[in-house]
Amino acid sequence: MPAVPRHAATVIVAAARPDGSYEVLLTQRPDTMAFMGGTYVFPGGALDEADASDELTARSALSRDDAAAQLGESVDAAQALGLFCCALRELYEEVGVLLAYDSDRRPVDPAKVRNVYAPHHAEVGHDPATFAGFLAAERLTLATDQLVAHGRLITPEQSPIRFDARFFIAPMPEGQAVLPNPNEVPDYVWITPSAALQRAQDKTLAIPIPTLSMLQGLAEVPGYEQLMHGKHKAREVEAFDHSPLVTSVLAPNPGLMSGAGTNTYIVGRGEVAIIDPAVADAVYVERVVREAGNRGRAALVLVTHMHIDHIGGVAPVTEQLGVGVAAFADAPFVTRRLHDGEHITVGEATLRAIHTPGHASDHLCFELVEERAMFTGDVVAGFGTVVIAPPDGNMLDYMTTLERLRSLQPDRIYPAHGPVIDDPGAKLSEYIEHRRDRERQVVDALEAGLASIPKIVERIYAEVPKALHPVAERSILAHLEKLSSDGRVVRAGDDWRLA
Ligand SMILES: [Zn+2]
């Protein structure tokens, strides 16, 4: 049984800068902590029983119903407001920042927070239940109405410690200072989201993936006012369950060639393999890690081929999961070289590596034996055709590969780009036919006396925008090279003619 996640609240404290941008507060967790020790994170922590108590929620500016409405899901009203109170209690406990009103509904006096309330700060650190009593005695109201709900993060089912964390944006109260609780916060930093991302990349600031995900979303909201009014959506990376053994995560790298983005597949149950971690985007990596964790222990990363939109996320994903990388090619990060026909068992799934050169000489497809399904990488796409560009791309190899895949008669194709293909036989025949047609057109062009690739492209791709002609030229070169190895054409410098 997976552990039930602990509810938690995380606070993104933002301070406006003169130019309208803002900095956020990152606090260091003590080295000794089991969960992300030594790293820089947003303040916050687990929901305490006292947070949703009548005593504390009575000191809240926001009502229970308003709190539930802000979280926007079927969440118990008492618990919703408890999360808002938890956010402000944790904020006070960890860094001494008190977001509250006095009895006249004015912001609490910063001088009092610094001088008079200091003993309470330490007390709340020892016992969260004392927070309500302190607020009542000082006739303070928690400014829960100033918190802006900013998404939710649930750790994978297999995590040793699970959290269902709610994120809140909070304005840094004017005149107050960060007074860290030395037992909980050894260090802190005010930093813009983009500077934090840069420092994480430079490895001068250790920031765990969940925090990075949030920072990446915040970096897209550069203005303080915009942030405080919640006029933005937390960025989501989508995942899709295709079968009991297969889930995909869509990488945020849409483009002309990649369609909506690269499909990263998570295959197996109990134990899983991750095929083609595509990009180093933190929100995407976090989703891949979570989806993998929900299905089992990650065993390894598989790579279909070494193009950047298939390996861009290998480093962060393997770092997060502590797994190796298996591929056909020899690359510095590859820990296991696979050869044609090799079987890989992950949990309840059996994968067979199939060497499929053509798009790339090192290309592997993976057959999921239990489902007679084929992960085809860039050999077959869910839309359009794929690029065969020399020197690494080879049309003769590619045609052989398509014939071989067709002879294996898969029931389903999971492509790296585009939707799942449920009639692989028809699709593969269509692909083969398309290339044969193209080859015939090339031969026709040569017969008509066209000798240079640009001229052949102009004729065959007359309908295609000029911007795509360089890509087309490489494809025609691939066809000519194939025809040359078939002995049907000969090359003379940049020109080609029929043999
Ligand atoms: Zn590729």
C-alpha cells in the first residue's frame, strides 16, 4: 500500500523590486534533514493538527468557504483554511515573517514583530499549537486573504516521504525582515526566479526539482503585480496512460519537426524503464519522475537514438532517479550498450531492442513483447513522415528498416512524435509506398535532364514552402545515395545522372 501523502503548505514570499519585477525567498534546509537536506527551497512544511483548529481559523481574515473556493477543488473547507493558516504559521516559524493585521485591521507593526513578538517566534517553533494563543493574546488576525493559491505538487507514490503540497504566493510585508529560526534555516537568499534557475544550472545553488519546477513557472511571470493578482496559470506538462504497461509524458518542445513535442514513454509496472527523456525542463522532468514513481522503481533510461530531442533530459532524469542509460550508440553517459535482439526486463514488461538504422545509424526501436507494441522513436511518426538526412541518415537502411518492422507485425506503434498508431501495418505500408513514390519522382527528374539537387527539389517539392527546401534537399540526397548504391545512378561532382 502506498503511503497516504501528508498535506503540506509551501509559501513563495515575493518582494517587489523598483523596476516592477520581484525576488522570492529561498531558505536552506539543514543538512541533517532526511528530505532534501542542504538544498534551497521555499519556506513551508506539513499541516499540523492545530492549523485547522477552530482556535487558529478564528484568527483568519479568510473564511473557510473562501479558502475552499480559492483552492478550487473538492477539498474539505476546514482543511482548506488549515492549509492557508499552515502556510503563514510555517512562514513565521521558519523566518519570523508575520503576515497579519492588528486589531485596527492595519498591517502588523514591523517593529513589534522584531522586538516584542520575538519570544513567541521561538515558542511557535517548538509547538505549533501555541500560535493561535499568541495571535489571540495580541489581537492579531492572519492575513490569509493576501495569499494567492499557486498550484499543487504531489510526490510519487513510491517516495519514501510523500507530500501533497499546496503552493501559495505571499507578499513580503513592508518593513519586516527575515529573522530565520537557526534550528530550521541555516541560510536564506532573496533572488529573482530567473537568477535562481541560472544559479541552479551553474550548480552554485542546490535547488531540488520540485522547487525548480515552480521557479520555472514563476520565471514566466516577470511582474510583481501580475504575480499577486494570480493572472497566470501554473505550467502543466501532460501525461497520458495508454495501457496498463505504458504511460507517456509530452515534452514541452513543440516544433515543425517534433509536432506537439517528444513523447517520453514510461514502460513497465513494479519496475519501469523511461524511453527518451527529451528535455531538461524542470516541470517536465518532475512529471517524468513522478509518473515513473507512481508505476514502480525506475530501473533504467532507454534511448532510441542520440538526437537532442531524445536525450536532452537524460542528465536530470538519471540524476533524479539514480539509474543508468542503455542505448545502441557509445556516448559518455551510456552505461549499457544494447545490441539487436537483446531483451530487457522491467517489472512485468519485456522489451526487445531492434536495431533500426535509417533515420540515424544508431537507432533502436523497442518491442514491448506483452503488447506486441513497438516504440519506434523517429523511424515512424504519428503525423507526416520523418527526416532521412545524410550522412547519418541512410535511405537504403531506412527502407530495409521499414520492411523489417512491417514483417514483425506489431499491433500498435508508440512513436516519439505524434499520436499512437493503432494500424501499424497500414501505416508502414504507406511509409514504404511514399518513399518508393519519391524515388520514382527522383528518377523521373533525372530522366527529364535535371542533374542538381536544388533543381530536383524545385520540381518535386513545388508545393512546399521554400523555407523547407534545405530539408528536402537532404532527403533527395538520401534518395540519390540509395539509388547510387542500387547501381541506378552515378554522381559527378554535385551532379547526378542515371547509370
Ligand atoms: Zn531523430
